[in-house]
Amino acid sequence: MTPKIVTSFIGGEWVEPNESSHKIKIIHPADEQHISTLYEADTNEVSNAAETAKKTFDSGVWSNASVDDRKSVLLAIKDLIIENKEEIAEQEVMNTGAPIAQAYGRQIPRSAMNFEFFAEFISQASSPVFDQNPDYITYVRREPIGVAGLIAPWNAPMALATMKIAGAIAFGNSCILKPSELTPLGFVPFMNLLKKAGLPDGVINMVNGRGSVTGTAITQNENIDVIAFTGGTETGRVIGAESGKTLKKIVTELGGKSANIIFSDADFERALDAAMVAIFSNNGQQCLAGSRILVEKPIAKEFKKRMVERARNLIIGDPFDSKTEIGPLISKEQIEKVMSFAQTAEESDDTNILCGGKRCESFQKGYYFEPTIVETKSNQNTVCQEEIFGPFATILEFDGIDEAIELANDSEFGLVSYIWSTDIRKIMRAQAEIRAGVVWVNTPLMRELRAPFGGYKNSGIGRDGGEWSRNLFTEEKTVSIPLKDFPITKLGEND
Ligand code: NAD
């Protein structure tokens, strides 16, 4: 059942609702009904959360717990997510409008896997020892950094936030999560299972509210040592600047406009299937969407025809229907934003809307937008340069690998890229020359948690995943110990 209100979760308890708090209506995007109310955390509440997290950290109850103890709690959280998957998925879908089949198939398993992954990672991680100098042994200790501020977006709330939470707590930190103010609901059942998993109170805390209020209070708080942020590029700049004032460590995972390059020697059917998944899963609202499709001239006509047929055939509907492939967009603001790009495409001379481009007329209520494919002649067109974040793909033709690479790199973003070809030399050249943090060759959406994930250029700073999350959430301490006595210069003995 959807909770009527959502407050902060601090020290293992839900904060009593304070009627003077700013309140935000949580809307179900499929019918625009007001389903819950968020009570915003102000600066004082964020300070309380940060103090609680710091006290918990300093107490050593978690930060000094053995790796085996931490591992077993992380695995218990994983098991409880799986046990409670119906409830978590229901709240997540209620909140985001993402199709339930995708919540069960991707978002919830990924949330559970995040805890399993870091549980296994900490039990295997080691640190370097330097023994080249025969007189010394020098080794590196990894210590938790303290309190982590985790700021998350609305598009895949649980999957993205739990990657941060699991990474932060696995290494002994305490944390404060701030989900998007649009999507707090899935975290209610999640917070409720932490005690049962054996996690000490105060290790995971949550504050809710707008970025300008609750988010800013996190980035300004002196008790918070590190910020892990996922969200838009403009927000990333503000958070980077604000966090710099108190010298917090920071990683930012930001927007994308990823090129999906399809060469004429590609396996056509697989490339088509993957192009559909890359742009239309999660209602097109994903940072790693293959939203800029570049297709080689000899196959372009056929590819466009087939992709448009498939897009027109997508099942759009109630996100709780297990057959639904596309649900509503998250909010009124988001659908208006996506519609404004359709308008831009319509008004532009070098674009042609092949399908979609408007609200779904068959729905009286809900933020349903037709799956949209726009062919463009120039990569400079706004719809090729800006992140639209909806079921909206552009298709541009290219002639040969030089042009493909040039177009792929002609973007302020560099998050992921896709290459479809059966020619290994083409693949090897393209993967080397494309400026993006991740290259997927002949596959869509392969997230290897052991490997770094993050962006080049305006797609972010830093990476997460295995060792890279460890770098973010730990301090490194170099310890040198002499193996024998050696003469020390006697300063001050001048008689
Ligand atoms: P957003 O930037 O509007 O908000 C993200 C989070 O930041 C929210 O919790 C918001 O409340 C908070 N926030 C906003 N202003 C803040 C401030 N001044 N100080 C502190 N916190 C603040 O992004 P969104 O609309 O929620 O998410 C969509 C964006 O996220 C897209 O650009 C998408 O590409 C990006 N994204 C990136 C990745 C990735 O891994 N690179 C993954 C998912 C989403």
C-alpha cells in the first residue's frame, strides 16, 4: 500500500510529520492522482541527519565492524529486497510509471545485486604492500571516509540509489540519501527492512525534499565528507561548486546523448532489437539511452522503416499491466519538456518526424507520449545535441567510419556509446576513438559492476563500480614501518 505521507528516516526511525514543513504532492503519472505527500526536510532536519550519521560513524558500531559482519548484513539486505520485491516494485511503479515488467526484470534485481556485489567485493578486496626497500615495509590501509551524502535522480530511483548506498556502507561509512523529490516511495519499504537485516540504526538515513532546499543543505553540511551525485549536468555543476566550498570529495554521474552507431555490416535484426531497447526501455528516461542513432547509408532506409514499424507497435499503457512496454513519463514538466523538443523538430527544416511527436491521444489522463523517431540531416540540430530524456530517438545517416566517429564525438556529452558491426577492425578503431566512458559493442545496456561506469566531458566526473566505488568511499592511508633500527640524525645535540 502506498504510504500516505513520506518523511525523513533518521537514526532508524521515521521523523514525525511536522505540519509546518513544505509539502510536495506525489503524483501517479498514469492517472495524475495525488497518491502521497512528501514532507520536506529543511536545513535543520538535514543537520540532524548528518549529526546522527556522524555519531553512528564515530561510535564504530558499523565503521569498525568486521568485514564478515558487514558482508552478512549486506547479503541480508539483498535477501530482504528480493523477499519484498512486490511491495518495492509496486511503490516504484506507482511513483515512476516505469512498466512493471521492467521493474521486476531490471530495477529490483539490480537493487538486490548492488548489495550482493559489494558484499562479495569487500570480502575479496586487498591493499598494496610496498616492500622494495629492504629496510621498511610500507602498506596502504583503506579506511571509511565518514559520512556520505547520496543524491539520486528519479528515473531509476532504487537501482541507482542502492548502488550508492551499498557502496558507501560496504566500506564502513554512514550515509544520508536524498532521493529525487518526485520519487521517494520505493524507499519507504526499503528503509523498513534495514533493522531486520541487522544494520545498526543511523548507518543509512534518508532526507526528502527539493534540491534547492534539502539538496543544498547536504552539499553545505560540514559533517558530510563525500558526495555521490547522479542527475542532470547543470545540477552537477551547482553541486560541484557548492561541495567545493567545504572540500568534499565528489563524483558526478550526469546526462548523456549517446551515439548508437550501426554499420551496414552489422547483424541487422540484433541491432534493430537493441536500438529499440536502448531508447524505449524505462520509457526512454535513462541516462544511457541510445538516443542518437547513427546508421550507415546502405541500410539506412530499411532500418528507419523497420524501426518506425516497431515503434508504432509498442504496447503503451498502464505501467501495472505486465504486457506494457511504454508507460507514462514521470511528470507534467517532463512531458512538456519532451513535447517542446517535438515542436523544435517540427519547426526545423532539416528534421522529419517519422513517428510520434505528440501526446498519446487515446489516454484521457496520464503523461503518455508517443514513441518518437525523428530523422535529421544535421547533428547540430537541437534534438541531436540536447538530452531529451524520453521515448525520443533521432536518426542520422553516415557514410563510412570517419564520419561515424566524427558524429559520435560531436556532442558535449560522453557517457556511453554503442557500436554495431561484424568487422573487428572497424570495431577496434571506433571503440578507441569514441570519447565516452563506456562502449557497448554489439550489445545494449551491459552493466558490469566490477568495471568503472561514468562519463567523459559533460557526462560527469569520476566513476563508480568495484574498485572505483572503493576509491570514492574510502581514504587511503600509507603506513611505513622500519624493519631494523637505523641512525636518525640527532638535531639539537650540538654541544
Ligand atoms: P536533477 O539534476 O534535476 O536532480 C537529481 C537530484 O539532484 C535530485 O534528487 C534533485 O532534488 C537534486 N538536486 C537538484 N538541485 C540540487 C542542488 N542545487 N543541490 C543538491 N541537490 C540538488 O536530475 P533528474 O531530473 O532527477 O534526473 C535526470 C538526469 O539524471 C538526466 O540528466 C540523466 O541523464 C541523469 N542521470 C545520469 C545517470 C548516470 O549514471 N550518468 C543515471 C541516471 C540519470
